[in-house]
Amino acid sequence: RILKSDDKGWYICEHKAEHNHALSVNCTEKLHWKSHWHIDRWSN
């Protein structure tokens, strides 16, 4: 889980090494996932 810090940066607050789905091929594909809508696509 990624959260935004007070200084407008990002930090990881929770990490799960296992996935319950196939991983994305690219960042554009992630934007279609509801869980990734809030992630700024330009922050890579």
C-alpha cells in the first residue's frame, strides 16, 4: 500500500509479496485497475 506524505511525496506503508492476480505488462494497464486509479501516472 502506498500513501502520500505531508511533503507531497510517496511512501510504502504496507507490502504484500504475493499477488492474487497476474502482474501488469505496463503502467497503462494498471490505470484500468480500480485499486490503482489514485496513483499519479507521472510519478514513475
